[in-house]
Amino acid sequence: MPNQTATCPVGELSCPLVDEVVHLRQQVITDPLTGLFNVRHFREMLEQELERTQRTRMSTAVMMIDLDHFKRINDSYGHEEGNTVLRHTARLIEAMTRRLDVRCRYGGEEFVVILPSTELAVAKRVAERVRAALASTPVDISENSITATASIGLAICRVDEYVGSAQLVQEADRWLYEAKRQGRNRVCFNTPVERDQGVSKDEKDALRGLFGGD
């Protein structure tokens, strides 16, 4: 088989053409303000991770993050200072999530994180870590120190309860707005209903008959 190693078209070890292609690709998938991935890359990666869920039977989680009362920050301090808060938030999300997680700016003051191969218990810990870091880390703007909090919604795609990407995002968004409804600065998610391991009514009646119960 012939050698498949890529070579530089201009014959250099460090190829400027390849470097330029990589740089342009990075620009296409990156949000210029925060440096996180953009919504286009989020959608592509979510489809990949859901396909992996079907193949490996390992759950995929989605975390939707929305800054609380962000309009007040813009109205009080201006949009450039609001951008400072968005960059601050992006840095904290990067610091508080794992290397395998896919961190994206979804739009405006909303962020989304894909948590591959992650069950609800772990997703809850990651989300709570992000929430707590934001609530406890002030940012300096316009000679003021303010604290921005966030509401977070979680959704899980399991292989035995498989949902598509659009439905998974809608579910995470629904729990995000539930967090807003409950007072903000919190994490909300669907608590799985435990399967009833008890005996049925007929079985209870039979047991009463055996043991003379009322």
C-alpha cells in the first residue's frame, strides 16, 4: 500500500497552506467573542454524540446555561461591559467542565455544553460546579464588582429512552426555564421515576389471606 502520509504542497515541513486551512476551520466553528465553539459546531457534535450513544449504549447529557437578568447588566453598564461578563462566563465554564465536554455559546447570554458518555448523577455534579463557580466569582466591570448567576437545565439521552437532537435540546431548554421559574441560580432536571419494586394489589390480597391480615 502506498504511503498515505500527507505532504505539504510546497514541500515544507511546516506547511503554511495547511496551517491556514486549520486556522480557517477554527474560525468557522468558533464564537469570536468568547472563544467557545459556536452553535453550528454544537449541532454537528451533538449528532455525533447521539450516534455514539446508540453504538456504545452510554448516555449523552446536554446542559443549557442562561445568565440571570443579563439585560439589567447591559442596561446598567453598557453592552461592552456585558461582553466582559460573557467572556468571564465562558472562562468559568471552560474551567469547571471536563476536557471531553463540548462547550459552546448558543446565542446571546445562553451557553450549552455537551457531556459525552455521562449519566445524570455526573451531569448534575458538573452543572452544579458551573453554577456555584459563577455565583461565587465576581467580575470587575466599570469600576464595579458584580456577580452574575445562571440558571441551568439538564437533559439526558439514554439508549433505552433514545431521543433525537432537537428533542434533547428542547428538554434541556424546558428545564432551564423551570430553573428560572423556581427563582433562578439553580440546576433543574427530570428526576427519573423509580420503578415500583413492591407487590401488586392482587399479591397483597393473597398475602393477607395467607396470614390472616385485615
